[in-house]
Amino acid sequence: MTPPLVTMRSVSLYIGERSLFSDLDLHVQAKDRLCVVGR
């Protein structure tokens, strides 16, 4: 298995007091597709 293109570990994102995600682990492989949707 090839190593991931992107690896994030224990990532948290807050806007003010609001937590969007906490303790996120993400591994992106070469053929993966990602979509981030917001407003």
C-alpha cells in the first residue's frame, strides 16, 4: 500500500465557542475524492 498524500492527526476546528470537529484523523490516498460543503 502506498503512503497517503495527506495525513492529519488530532485536528480540531472551532469558530468562537462552536466546535466544528474535534480530534479528527484524516488520511487521503491518491485516488480519493473529497468534498467540503459549507455556507
